[in-house]
Amino acid sequence: MRISGAGLFSAALAAIAAYAVITALHWPSKAALFPLVMGIPLFVLALIQMVIDWRGVSASGDAPGERAALGVLAWMAFFIMLVFLLGFPTAVPLFIFGYLFIAGRESWLLSTALALIAWGAFYLLFQKLLHFPFDAGVLTGGGL
Amino acid sequence: MIEAALQGLSLVLQWNAFSLMLVGMALGFVVGLLPGIGGAATLALMLPFVFKMTPVEAFAFLLGMHSVAATTGDITSILFGVPGEALSAATVVDGHPMAKNGEAARALGAALMSSLVGAVIGAAALAVSIPIVRPLVLTFGSPELFMVTVMGIACITSLSGQGTSAQLKGFAMGLLGLLLANIGQERQSGILRFDFGLIYIWEGLDLIPVLVGIFAIPEIIDLAARGTAIAGNAPATRLGAGVWEGIKDTFRHFWLVVRCSAVGVLVGILPGAGGGVAQWMAYAHAVQSAKDTADRERFGKGDVRGVLGPGAANNSKEGGDLIPTIAFGVPGSGAMAILLGAFLIMGLHPGPDMLTKHLAVTYSMVWTLVIANVITVVACLALLPYLAMVTRIRGSLIIPFLLLLVFVGSYTANRQLADLVVTLGFGAAGYLMMRFGWPRAPLVLGFVLGKLAETYLFISMARYGYAWLAQPLVLVLMALTALIIVLPYLQERRTHAN
């Protein structure tokens, strides 16, 4: 038996199901019925899959490597932070420029031009045409 | 009736109504590309503009916008793997792999042409069925609607791939989706389930951040890892020829398109069945229509039939949705509930009046659905070679714009910053699912249907006790559900026997 990423994923799924079932046991029957009916078989299936994974006979998917995944997820987290601090309208051009210039290694001229185009399109569509009310960031006038 | 139909056509073709329809279509085209601001949200945003319009102008404007948004939602699904509409995600499953194989134009051609056929079938159903559909709609109470959702859930078997392990993973993901739908306040008892003390979760998880995270983020990660364009190093087919190939595919598999359109109409007619289920049921039907196991294995890897089925159902559903809305004032979906508001603003009362006094207005809606879709498809076909070229732009240039599309889409649904965090979380989960070979489609199907299933089950139990299990239509639907579950296994056994 060997511990693999796939096995850990199945174990995490079993843990989620177990948590759902244990939590639902404390609720009235009306509220508990569906989580129990879904959670118990999910727990069993995840356990079976965990055994299959740890015996090393499961076929894995064809996803890209962790490095790219962590990179993209880190940029996403950075964008959320920008929106939180500065609000969408300011975060959009900063993010586009930052990603193109740093991660994409594009020239500063192209990065600036595309960031401005993105900001212009965003402004025209959401603010001028649809009048969509984006909240300001905590540093630009919005509260928490 | 024919006279009213012709009168409806002439009303739509009048300069004012026609130009407003074009304005609505232009708006629908843009917002259809954005996840989050879907057809329903756009209808709500544009409702205040119809006050000064005549009924025909208002419905030309609103329905033109709504039907185009449903069509163009498929474009981002295919090109980038980002569902343009929350309920049109099934096109991603085979459409985006086609784009990665260098067949974006073919996939787009197939999606648009099947959408057009679906829209025409939906409109025809609307035109002929209003007088006769009343018994069907009235027959469907909570027990029958519960069984329809169970039928949708049973489609998991077709979305899970071949083999015992794949089926096990598919069912587990379907159950996880159903469990996720339980998050938030329970409607009968008011108990907060899995809320972790967060007010944000009280209403449950929103579909759009979950959907966009699960489907779009893993594709963006894939693009970043490959370091190439979306179409990678796939041989560049002649883009224009690819479009025509997609159009021809629609007619090569014409009966599949017709059957999937019928699925869309039927799901649309049933108020409360949920628009999301139509596309997935159509996709599942397309998978089940495969000749044998080897043929089924092509799905999910870029099979054009996986684009044709959802494309057709997505648009035929609009005609189906309108039937109970117009005939009884019972909206079949969120968008139709908003449209009902437009009826009241116009001083129209859905019901018998729409079939007698205002029959010409009703037919003008039918014609709007048809004309708006024809114009959209013709305009898109002219643009498709250029749209498909997007798949040849290098990944590093396109990734920040895709991330922007994903986040703006997630945020605009509810204006909640927490939705962005949910998108990130489900993006990471979607990546892990892809990495370890867990199918994503069953999770989405379970999530879409979970709340509906629970609600209808409780109403059925409260109203009928266990007696609802013996109702004739429930038994028929149970048999159909069993058939949906068993059919793939029977197909597999037949293949092995051969």
C-alpha cells in the first residue's frame, strides 16, 4: 500500500462525507434526511475508491503539473486581494498589466496597451452601458 | 390561427419593433459572453426600459436579447472552457476539447446551427402546443416534478465514463454535488446546514462561482502549463471550412438534434423543472445514443454530438419555457418569471386572453424567437473564422483576460467578494478532480438538481405521504429513470457479447 495524491483526494472526500453525516445527525429529521441520504453512500464510495487508489490500480486523469496550477491559483489570489483593497475598476488594469509583464514576460508597452484596452472595455460595458454598481475597495472608500 | 400568425410576423417586422429587437440582440450578444450576467439578469436590468414600448416592441426587445444570450453563451464555452451562461455548461464538455484539437470553428458552427434548429423547434412547439398543453402542465405536481429531477440525476450514469471505477467516481461526484446543494438554510425547518457561522452561506452556494470555478479554472491552468495557444500545436484546419463542417454535422446527426430539441421543449414546459437540467439531459441522451462502448468513449474528448445535443436543447427550451408562462402565467424559469413582470407592465394578463384577444402578440413572440436566432446565426457565421482565430493566440496573452472574465462573471452574479473566493476554491478542487480522474459534470448536475429534488420530495411527502409513490405518472417516470440507469450497462454488455 502506498500513499498517493489520488488516495489523499479520496480520503479527503471520505472525510467531507463523514463530517456531513456526523453534523447532520444532530439536526431534526427534516433537515437531516437529504444530507444523510447523500452523505452515507458518498462516504462508502469514497472509502472504496481510496482503497483502489492505495492499491495503485486506479487510472488518473491527464491534468497539468502542480507548478502551473500553483502559479495560476496564486495570481487568482492576488487578483482577489487587489479587488478587496482597490475595488474592481482599479484592480482590472493593474492585474492585466501585472500578469502580462511578470508572468507572461511581455514587453511593458504591450502590457500597458492591453491593460488600458481591458480597462476601457470594462468601463464602457459595466459602468457606462450596464451601470453595474461595483463596490469600492477598502483603500478606495469602501468599508469591510 | 394562420391569420394571427401572419399578423404576428408583420408586427415584428415593423420598423420600431424590428430595430428594438436588433438593439436587444446586440446587448444579448455581449452579455451572453459573460458568465454571471446571464439572460435572466439582463432581462431584469432591461425591464425598466420597456415602460414606454408597445407590447410587441417590448417582447421583441426582451426576447431578442434573451434568446441571443442563450446562443452566444456557447461561444465562450467552446473557445475558452468558460461557460458563458450558468445553465449552458454542458457545451464545455465536448466543445472545448474540440477547440483544443484545432476544431473550434467546427464546434462553433455545430453549436450555432443546432441552436438555430432548436430555437425553430421550440418556437414551433410554442405555436402549436399552447391550446393543448394545459392537461400536461396540470398533471405535473410535486411528485412528478421530483421524479423529473431524479431522472436528471440518473443521467449521471451517462456522464461518468466507462468501467466500474469511472461509474463509482461519477456517482460519488453526483452525491457530492447533491450534498453541496444542501448548504444553507433548510426551507422546511429553517435549520442552517453547514454554514460554518458565515452569513454568506445562509442562502447556499451560488451556481455561477461553483460552475465557473470547476470548469474554467482547470482549463486556464492547463493553458498556462502547456505554454501554447488554446489550439496548441494542432494542425490548423481551414477555419471557414471548419464552420461548414460544423453546419453539416447538424444535418448529419439531424435526428439527434431533433430529439435533444424535444428534450429541451419538454423540460422547458414543466414549470419548476429547472432550465439547467435540459442541457445535461440532452447531453446524456447524446451519449446514450452512441452505437457501442467504443463510440461512447469519444464523448468528453471532442465529439461533435456532445456539442449538438446541448446546443439544440439550450434554445428549444426557450420556446418550451414560454408555453406555461403565456398560457397560465406560471413561469418555467427565473428568466420567465422576470418576463412575467413585463407582461404586467404592458397591461397583459397571461392566460386565455393571450390565446384569444392577444393571439397576434403571442405569435409575435414566436416570430421573435425565430428571427432573432436566424439573424444571430447568420451574423455569427460571418464572424466565426475570426472568433476561432482566438484559439491561435498564445496563452500568456489570453490568460489574464480569461481570469478577468471568470472573476467578473462570478462577482456580477451577486456582488459578493466571497463569490471570488468560492470560485478560487472550486477552481482548485476542479484541478484536483481533473488530475485524479474524477468527472466534473456529475457534480454540477447534482448541485443544480439538489435543492429542487429536496423541495419537491418534502412537498410530496407533506401532501400525499407515501401514496405519491403509487401515482401512475410517477410510476412511468420511475420506469424511465430505471431505463436511463440501466441502458449504458446493457449497451456495454451487448458490446462485449458482440
